[in-house]
Amino acid sequence: MRQLFGNPAATPLRTRKGETDRGGTWVGPSRCFHPRQKPGKAPPREVSPSFHSLSPFFGVFAPLLGCCIAFPGPAREKTRPVRAVGLVLFSFLLLSLFPGVCGAEPVDLTILHVNDLHGHILPFTEKSVHEQEPVSGAAALAAMIQRERERNPEGTLLLSAGDMFQGAPISTVFHGKPVLEIMNHLRFDAMTLGNHEFDWGRDVLGELTTAARFPFLSANLKDREGRYLPGVMPYALFTRKGICTGVVGVTTRELAFRTKPSNVEDLTIEDPAAVLPSVLQEMKNRGAQLLVVLSHCGLQADMDLAVEVPGIHVIVGGDSHTVLPDPMKVGEALIVQAGYYGMYLGVLDLSFDPSTSRVARYTQKGELKPVLSGPDRPADPQVASMIREYETRFDARFNQAIGQTAVDLVRQRHAESNFGDLVTDVMREATGAQIAFQNGGGIRTDVYKGPITLGQLYSALPFDNYLVLMDLTGKQVLELLEQSAALAVQILQVSGLTVVYDLSRPPGNRVVEVMVGTRPLEEQAVYRVVTNDFLAAGGDRFTAFKEGKNVTARESLRDVVIDYVAKRSPIAPVTEGRITFKTP
Amino acid sequence: MKETIRVFVDDTPVSLFRGMTVKHALMSRDPSLYRAAMNGEILVTDELGHRMGLEGSLLEGARLHTRRAGPVSSD
């Protein structure tokens, strides 16, 4: 098998020459030449292996036999059935001499695909997939992939449409390494860059692309000089059963809104619809016959792409976490997407006709196969072993002290708490905001005096919230505080301001004093405020956050707290009288 | 690019910051919907009836629908 990556003009080539998953070598950008193809010429049409295997017969003996039977001498005049057979054989003679007359036979290929795994290598319960049995789990997924690959060993591609690493703690704490090792073991052919591949910064992304034994693809992300990202290719070419498949990656245009903006601020994010036509043409010039777009743009964007960009055969999608049980046909393109968290494996069987460059047949129903992980299900022992090893390391990491607290960290929903003060102070320090707000309900457990483990912080902050920075006016800040007082059981934890409530007054009029730093809140002033994404979306009915301007998504709330504890221990937060209640 | 998008949850418009996901649309529409989805009591589908995960991305004009989770066939 030969795998070729790249774009010679614009792509910085991989400097290393690694082994491919099939024992070949990464040869850098080149053409997807057919063995019998001459440079500059189109690849010859494919002939099915079964036809090839019979060619000596058809090439030598059949013509002679066919000629004898089809154009018999007088002695054989009466044998009409035999004569018919002769005509058939003679036809084969013509076809074998002029294969272009009838065209090549369609070739059966299989595209296996996953997307948005988000580090879920351990099984979990999801009743919408199966009432009793656990779903997902990389060991079961691996067994399924191997089983599906065995159905079409020479004609299968294994692809990922992005967002593979960030999410589940067992992957997150190791910056995606468990997932990457499993993908290498499973011999993934290519993966497109999702937005969450940027969450840990470009250095970590570089480590992942370097360690991968498959190419990361994205054709619409470039630096300011117009170069593709280091270690990332726009497309890759694969030959399976003599068919050259071009796989081009595209990443969501909303990347800057979907990861920490500073991690992508030097990138130009082009419209995939504008980029794809030239890349598709380039792949075709290099011999690609079957054109696949590996998209991390979401189903709606993929449907638009299928309409706007002609010539795509298949879009393997991700990002919208859509469970698409059967392929969608939009225009001439097939669109597939395999849900999320590894609950499904996409299995697209298709029959590609190289003579017409069309997909002649494809899986119409049941393209998504649920990944079930019950004890009786097959599991890849090697992957299971890799996971066990990471579980052991994960347990050790979780139970290891990363810092210590000199006081109990106690949460409160109805009053100021020292844990709330700590979290909001960290939020403000991490972002440079003037004011921080955190919902008390977002802190779920206390942490007692002594060593602090990673596991304790995951338990205390179990939600995968991220920080959101925004501009709010003083009037909007006041409105939030009034909403906080009206809810009563869900007082907002704050940093950067002090507030005095009088709960004996009617709702909407309970805030009697607010100081920002040392100065009174000014209703017309604009303040830079940080909160979490739950509140920013208007969660717990804090609707004033939805009026924010200059909004920026930032890093994980839990991660900044973990970093703070690791760097600043021992910590000893105390309540400072930021939230007080006026008593009658 | 505007920093907010408008999507619909069960035909009710909600405004979200760009980059927010299905779960944020539910939080914004009605926090109880989000809790129900987290507990597996309801499922979210797109306008074509395809199920979406709570972390699924949204574009301007997306139309989400919620429905009570029903039993699934075994295997």
C-alpha cells in the first residue's frame, strides 16, 4: 500500500521519514501514480482482480477457442448452442483487447470512520443506544474495526473527523496520548483537525502530530504567510485495490470561537468552500479518483459544502455530534457522521466505478454500528491492555497530591464561601478580568485541610466548564446581582467586587451597595467580566450575561484552578466579606 | 462574524454566543430541559430528526427539537 501526503507548493514537508502503518514509507507529496501510469497521463482504468486472474485464459486460449467455435467450419454447422458459447468467448476476446470499450468494473471499498471521540476510551452507559449494556470503549471499538477491516482487507480506509483527544479525564490528564497510541495501534489512515485539537496549545498539538503514524489534515488553516501548520497536511492520497483516494481535511470556520483564541490567533481560517475546489483539482491532477472530504465543520456546513462544491464523492463529518444512522445524499455527495464519544463506528461500503468516476453503490441503511462493550462482546486484548496501563497511571495521578490547603475549602450556595472566593479569584487572575462570577452550584464538594489531589478537584469541579470573558455595563452587573438575590439559594460567588444585599426588600431592589475594587459601581461604566459558559449561556436564569459584548471563550475552569493550586500551594483562602446581608 | 447566533429550541428562539453548543441552547431556553437531557430523560434532535449530542456545534438558524427518551431495541 502506498500513502502519499501533501501539497508540494505550499506544504512544509515532514522532515522525518517514518514508517506507514502498512510497512511502506512516508514519501512526501507526490502523485498517486498507478503502477502502469506514465507521468502526465491519466491513470489507466482498473481491471478487477478476478478478471486479471483469468487473463491468460482469455488472452490466449479463449480467443483461439472462441474463433474456432464462433466461426465454425462446415462440419460444425449444426451445433448452435456451442456456437453461442463461441460468440460469448469471442466477445471476451474483444473486451480483453480493448478494455476501454466496456470500461472497468466498480471496485468495492470501505470507509470506516469515527469523530468527536473526546477521549472516551472507557465504556459508559447511554440508554439511548442500549438499555442495559455499556457502550463505547476503545477495546470494543478496536475489535469492531478489525472485524470490519477483515471483510475488505485491501480496500479499507480508517478515518477520523477530529476532536479525538480532549474531554474524558483519562485522556485529558495525559494530553490525549492514550487516544493517540490507540489510533496508531489501529492504523488510522488520516485525521482532520478539530477545534479541540487546539485546546492545549500548539506545542501539545505538535507533540501529537509528531507522535502520530498517520497524517493530520486541514486544508483551510494556514499561518499568516500562507503556509499550512507544521506537521499538518492539506490532504493525503491512498491507493486501495488500485483506486487512488484523495482525502482532504477541513476545519470549522468558527475555530476562533471554539477554542482558546490565543491558541489560533496567528492562523488564517479560510472558508472550506473557497479552498476545496483547487485542492480537489490538485488531488485529481495527482491521480486521485475517489474524492473524500474529512470535515470538522458540522452537518449543516457539510450539507452546504456538498451543494457549493461539485465533485465531492464522500464527506466524512464531525463537530455537530450528529448520529446519522444512514448516509445522506446531497447533490452527488454522500455525507456520513458517526455521532460522538465512540458510541458508533461508521461503516460505509461503497462501490466506486473508475470508468465513470462515480459511486455506483453504497450502504443505504444501517451505516452506523453501535459499539457495545458488554462482557460477552469481542475486545482487542492489546487495546484493553493499553487502557489498563493508562487507568493505573491515571489512578496514581488522580490520587497524587498536587498541592495543599491550610484550611478547609467549603462551598456555599446561599452565602459567600472561601471555596467560591478561591475559584473566582483564580478566574480573574487567569484572565485579567475586573470582576468574576461563579455559580455556587458549580462547586460540588468540599476539600478538607491537607493535601489536595487532582481527583478532589475533579470531584469539586466536575463540569467541563470553560471561562467566558465579556464586557458588561455596570447596570448589567447590577442586574446580575439582583437576579442573584432574587434566586436566594444560588447566590453568585464573586471576585473583584463587594455587594451588600437586603433580602427583606422586594426582588429587584435588594442590592443596596456594590463596590468594584475600592470604587462604587458605575451603571454606565463598562467592566471586563469573566464567568463560566454555563452562566454565560443564561444558565440558572442569569439572563444578563447574555447581553455581554466582546465575548471570548477561554480555557477550562478546572484547569486554571488545578494550575493555581499546583503553583501557589499552600493555599489558605478565607472569606473576606465580599457578600454581606443587611439585617433589619 | 457576529459574536452571537440565534437558534431555535422547540421553535422558541434563543440567542447564544457563537461557539456555544447544544447544551448551551438548552440552558438558555430552560435550565430544566438541560437537566433532563443530562439525566437522559430527553433527547435532542436537529430539524431533520437526527440525534445530536449535548456538545454538538450549532450554526446560525439551527433548529433543535427535544423529545422524551424512549426505549431502544436491544442489539
